[in-house]
Amino acid sequence: MEKQQCQYYYFGGCTPRENFFTPCNTFSVGIFPFVPLSSGKGTKRKRGKIVVRVKGKTSEPKKVTDKAKEIISLLEEGNYSGPKIVSVK
């Protein structure tokens, strides 16, 4: 049986939007795998545990999301060996 490649995604409920005031100076996004439901029924999937958190300044959200996308591509290739929490400067 062929091993199925894991799909990773990122989510940040507090990701700042353009022209939107936020009282915080920093925010983070979590990178997680989509895993099958525990019942094993159907093809539905859910979020797994966060494997990497990327944090940065609210004034530069694009840098954080770009870094998250970079880490996701490394995770999907199986080449990520960095820290669990990544700070974008």
C-alpha cells in the first residue's frame, strides 16, 4: 500500500486585515495537518495538532503568511527540521 502524503495548512484567527485596527503588536498562525476522522468513515478530514507556530508583527502579516507557506512546502516534502515556534523578524 502506498503511503498517502499528508496535507498541511495554516490558520490564524487573529490575522490582521488591511486598514483594520488591532490593539495587538504581534500575532501568530498555526500550521497543522489534515487528518482523517477517528471513526474512519467517509472521506471527511479534520485539523490535527499544530506542528509549527509562526509569529510576527501585525504590521507585516504578509511576511508571516509567506513564511508559513514556505514551512508547509518543506513539511509536505518531509524536509522540515526547524523549531516548533518560528519568529519572523
